[in-house]
Amino acid sequence: MRHWTLDDIPWDRFDRSKVDPEIVRIVKAASLVEQNGADYTDYLCGVFADDPEFKDVARRWGGEEVQHGQALGRWAMLADPGWDHARAAARFTAGFRVNVNATQSLRGSRTGELVSRCIVETGTSSYYTALFEAVEEPVLKIICHNIAADELRHYKLFYTHMKRYLGIERLNRWQRFRIALERLRDAEDDELAYAYYAANESDRPYERRRFSGAYARRAIAVYRWHHVERAIAMGLKAAGLKPHGRVNMWAAHIAWWGLRQRAARLERSAA
């Protein structure tokens, strides 16, 4: 099946009257993070250097991630004609770089790396689904729909290879669960905060907490309960736990409560 391209997006349907300026800011940041797929490809190919099958998967994945960044960046330039995606991407990579020379996973094992990648794809799939449902501008809706479908497929690819490596490295459920939690905590690292800064606020000094909050306040606003419940189910599956049932419901309710509490705190801080 042919993968979509930038030429498949009906750019002539762009409707400026339905553009939300707050959404534009997080789309700009997301375009820079997605564009970083090339560096993550190099990282993964280093970690899986002797696995040509997975390296082929990683290269295809990375190419699609870069295309996501290009599509979001092009839309952002329509929404804000004074903004330059290429210049913002250069600012971002000048201040935030993935270790492309790594030969071992930051997660301690290849299985751990693949668990981590599943968690990332869980987050992006739920995020772009939430964004698709929240926005009204028709071109952005199409882009988000396409990206969300890609991210779900990427999750399945990484999950398939994770199961293959489980037969070699045999991480138990607790080890996988711990790695999943660590990757969730890493969502608060510099990448999103610096992307928001490089995309929107580069004329002032970088403050991680300030820009992490600025991004999160806008991104959290698009989430609804069903997005969180689905994300928790996907995350539990990657950790080796049942994706449905009592554990899923408890975890989803806790995550939803935490998300709403954080949203309230960020709104108070912004006020």
C-alpha cells in the first residue's frame, strides 16, 4: 500500500478563518520534533547495528517521521506566513541533539529500547488523534488524521520487533513496566520544551520549565477521556500487562485525574 505524500494533502482547502493561534504554536513545535526523525534513525541504526531487518524498518519509520514534520511545518507557514520552518528547525537542532553515535540503548537493552519506542508511539498516536478531533481547520485535520494512523502503525511495528527480542533477552514484565514508566517521565525532558522555544520564543532566553509548561498547557487542552484510556491500554500492552480490565481502568482514571490537575495548575500559572 502506497504511503501518503505531501502532494496528497489538499493544500488549496486551507481555511484561515478556522485557524486557532494557540494550536498554531503547538503545531510549530510538533513539526520540529517530528523533523528530528532523521537523528533518531541514526541512533536506532547504531543500537541495532547488526540487525539489517530492523534497520530497514527504522529507516522507513524515520523517513515518515521527517515527512510528518514537513507536513506540519508547511501547514504552520500557511497559518503564519512570517514563520520559517527551516530556520526554526535549524535553531532546534542547534540546541537539542540526539546522540547519533550511540551503540547501546539508553534503556539498557534492545528490548527495552523497543518498549520505549512503543511508549513514544502510544503518545504520538493519542496526541494526533486528539488534535484531529479538536481542530476545525480542514487541512490540519487531514494531516493529523494521516499522522495518527502512521503512529499507530509504527507502534505495531515496534511491538512486533519487541516480541522478537523478548525471545532473546527475556525481560520480565516488571522490567518492561519500569522502562515504560521511565519513558513517560522522559516526556518532560528538554525536547518538547526546546522545540516550543525554538518554534515560538527564540528571541528570549531558554527556560526549560517556562517553555515546557507553555507547550503542555496548550497540548493537554486537546485531550479527552477516551484518548487517555486508549493510550493507557496501548502502554500496558507494551509493558506486558493486560490492555483491558480493572488495571487499565484504574490507571486510566489516575492518568486522567493527573492530567486535569496539571492542566489546572498550568492555567493558574499562566493567569
